[in-house]
Amino acid sequence: MDNLSAKQTLLRAKLHEKKGQLNKAGELFSIVLESFPENRRAKQGLVKIHESLAAEHIKELALLYEQNRLELVINKTKIHLK
């Protein structure tokens, strides 16, 4: 991957992020980091994606807890910790 295609990939990643397609955005940020491990924009983007996904998981677990679906909370927590 050259520098120009890395920039294009970062733009695509940001577009997916804005659309809420966090997994796809994360994949694209990771692709850039494979070729350019020190790329600051890709690192920051990936951190932001992971934080957003973690927040979504926490909200989901809190809702299940409030619904007293404790076994499901435990199972999903185990999945997220892997």
C-alpha cells in the first residue's frame, strides 16, 4: 500500500465510521496500520472505534441487567472479554 492509497483508505474508514459501520471502519484502519504501523490517524481512528464499540456493549449489558436477564449478561460479558 502506498501513501496515496493509505489516505484513500483512511477517508473510506472515516466515511464508514460516520455511517455507523464501525466494524468496517475498524477493518480499514487496521489495513492502513498493517502497512504503516505508526500512522497516527489510523491509530486514533481505531482507538475511537474500539471505544465506541465498548460503549455500545456496555449499554447493551446495562439494559439486559435492568431487565433482570442476568444469565444473558454473564454470557455476553464472556463473549466481549475474549
